[in-house]
Amino acid sequence: MLMLFLLPYTEKKIDETYSNKLNYSPEVYPYFVDVTNVQRVNGFRGFHFLITLEVVPTVGPHIPVGKDSLTIDISPMNPNNVKLITWKHLKDPQKADFPPNWMDVLKE
């Protein structure tokens, strides 16, 4: 449920990141997202969270095109509720990971 809630924010950043590397926008599936850290900002009783996600976007038949780490701030006090705090690109698409019929996805 958490991944479905955060998916639009995650997909937006992933689309921006891979637009200069791929000819098509990659997909982000909730089962290819790992929660690596969750922190309550205001302590035990607060509902303000910092959540770090490790995302593996894919194209076509689940071909991985990289890896990214995103830290998202979720706050009930913020009118928009969700804000991307940090983003780190961990891995670029590797040509060796693509079958020959999917090479057109990569930008040269």
C-alpha cells in the first residue's frame, strides 16, 4: 500500500532521470522497490516520516535499466504531504543486460 501511494512521485523522478538514457520511459513496479530506511522525524508518536527507497526501473519484459535511491518526506503538516528530499543515481543501463531485440530502447 505504501509503494502504491508513493509510486507517482517515484515514477516522476525516474522518468526525469532516464529521459537522456532511454528512448522510452521505464516502468516502476512496487515489487522492484525496496524500503531501505524509515525514520520518524518527530519521535515515537509522530506521523512525519523520512523513507528511503531503492528503485530498480524496468522496460519491456522486466529488463532492469538501472538503480536509484530516493528519500521521500511524508508529513501530515505539509499541504502536499509528499516531498522528494534526496535522490542518488546508483547504476546506469548496461548494454549487456538487453537482448538484441530491445537495443532500440537505449540512446546511443
